[in-house]
Amino acid sequence: MRDDIDGTGMNDEEKRRDQLTSAPNAVASDADPRIDVTHRDGVTRIDIRDDADVRPGDPTKDPGE
């Protein structure tokens, strides 16, 4: 991640956490990681974390269907 390039004194992760926790009724867990990003041999892989509270998809369907 890039360090403070905009003069805020925060790195990218700090800015992300600040943005996700500054909304009304926000809690610290709102900024918990939801994805894992890996880079290998020029390929970037993005996986949804198993412990993510918020996951993509249709919430009315059973994931096993």
C-alpha cells in the first residue's frame, strides 16, 4: 500500500478503516477484512473470506443449491 500521498497522515488501510467507521451507527467490525488478495506469477487472485460478515450473492438462496 502507498503511504500518505495526499497529506492526510494516513496510509491506505487507515483511510479505509476511517471511511468505513465514520458513518452513523458504524461499529469497528464494519472495517474488518472481507477479501484476501494474493499475487503469484503475474496473476492476482481475490477470494471472499470465509469469516466475512458481508458476502456477495443472493441472500434468499441457500449456498448449497
